[in-house]
Amino acid sequence: MQDKIWLSSPHMGGNELKYIHEAFDANWVAPLGPNVDGFEHDLETFLNEDVKVAALSAGTAALHLALIECGVEHGDEVICQSMTFSASANPIAYQGAIPVFIDSEKDTWNMCPVALEKAIEDRISKGKKPKAIIVVHLYGMPAKMDEIYSIASKYEIPLIEDAAEALGSKYKGKACGTFGRFGILSFNGNKIITTSGGGALVCHTQEDKNKAVFLSTQARDNAPHYQHSHIGYNYRMSNITAGIGRGQMEVLQSRVEARRKMHDFYVDLFKDIDGVEVFSEPGNDFYSNHWLSAITIDASVTGKTREDLRLALLEDNIESRPLWKPMHLQPVFSDAPYYGEKVAETLFDNGLCMPSGSNLTEEDRSRIANIITGFFAK
């Protein structure tokens, strides 16, 4: 059998071990230390905004703390993009709150501003003003932040950006994750850079960062003994993990460039195949890291479905994956309110994420191209 071509596998830069060895040599293996401080500083510098970053154990942990800092409590409602990974919505349930899901728009596949405002007005009319809005930059594609930020400001609802897939993406030259009150980053193994696991909370004040760090280290009061006045969490990133992150930050820009080249590869590959569209920026305001390259297939034109293509790739040991199944279609959230049409549902039915790793070789690309051209020639 051919070697497996993964959808998005970790890609080490080479210097990660240097930072890990430094941590071992200094015996800094706890959830604090020079690598944690350095990784946070590296991220703040890369985002190029006046932000403060708290390194945490996961992007999900960062989103959970963001909701806590926004005052979300049991019985509150939180608006969330429907087309996303479940980790965008699960922390709402952690707080005992209720998700209100919003459809996508066709340009960016992200939260539809029209459906968002309708949802806010309807929830307010029912006496339930949402406590927060979670917008996702899906597959690295920036959402329509001008419209969404304007609506959030109009109704004075805190905006949280799930930029877990969008490190290195920009909207109008400004880094994704820096628009809302909080931004969320992920360094899971399949992300554009990885710490093996981990995430970060992007804040705009030192006070918000300090509170996140306090809550993420079991909320221990300033006392000589162990005293707790708040519920805390074990969410802080370790110094070892942060060392991997420091090494990865050295190659982040090259990883963005490699992912964008994979997108260009698919644009060229599919340019003469009718009925297939490659997910691309809708205009110059949008700069995607193209964490995952994705396509939609119109079966009425091609005579073939995205599932047909997925299975054809799988036969050659090439991994691809359907788009995220919208949250309002998930059994666990079947009772949650939903606003919009069927944009997200249609994208799920017809969309496929293609192998997109920054470590794919020319041989890998040749294999992918041969399977796809053969598949559509039949």
C-alpha cells in the first residue's frame, strides 16, 4: 500500500528540541517558566496588535475562559456560528448556557451578518438578550468582520473570535483573533503550528489576561496557604509544551506560505473541471492562511458527489474529509435555536477538505493530481 497522505499532519521546524532541552536543563517543567513567557511574547509580536496572550492547554480552554470573563452563566444564551467544529459550541454547555446557532453566508462560509442581526432582535423580543457572540474564521478564512463587529457593537454584546484555524489570517490587514473582546487560538496537532496540544486566549487588557491566568491555575487566592474564593481550572500551558511552540513560531510564516501554495495547487488542478469550486478569498480585504483547502462539488454538473471523490482518494490511502457538520444538525444540540437558511447544510452536503499540509511533497501532489484527474475523466 502507498504511504498515507494525511489531511493535515504536524510539521516540525527543527528548533523545538532546543527549547525543550533548555526547559529540562533548568528543571522548568511546570505550567510556568521562560518558554511560556517567551511563547506568549512571540504570539503578541506576530499578531502585531496591542494584545496580551495567555498560553493555555487547549483552544477549547481559551474559549471557556472567554465565556466566563464575558459573564456567561447558567441559563444565558450565547450566539454561535453553526458551521464549525464542536469545540466552538461545547464551552457554552460547560457554563450551563444555551447556544443559538447562526447560518453561514456563501462568500466566506462564516457567520451570516443578516441572520445574526435577526437572531439578536428575536432573542431580545423574547426577553433573552444574548450574553456573547462566537464567530469562527472557518478553515482560516476571515469572517465579514466589519459587519459582524458593527452588529455586536450596536447591541452591546461581547464578540469572541474563534481563530483556532486562522493564525496568520488577516482581514483588511488586521490579524484574525484581534477584533473581538477575546480571540481564541489552537495549537492542536493538525493546526498550522502545533504544540502537540494547546491553545491561547488573546486579550486586549492586562487585567483580562491576569484573570485568565488566575482562573487557569485553579484560582488560588494570594495567601500563604491554599485558599480559593472562585472556581478554577487546570488550563495553563506547560513550559515543555510552550517550548515546542517557540520552535514552531520560528517557521510560522513559512507554514502560512506553504498552505497558501497548496490552495493555489488546487485552484490550478480544478480550473478546467466544471462543477467544482475551490474555496477562495472573496476579495482583497480577506487574507486566508488556507489552513485547509476545501472544494464544493455540484453533482448535477459532475455526476459525482463529494463522497465519491473522498472514497476514490481513500483507495489510494489519501485522506480527505467532509466539511464540518453544522452544529444545529448535531444530535447533542438538536433542541437549540437556529437562525438562517440552508447555506451551511448545503456546504456540508457538497464540500470536501483536501490534503493541505505544509509538509506535502511534489510526489504527494502528483499522487493527488493523478487520482483527481482520473476520477473526473471517468
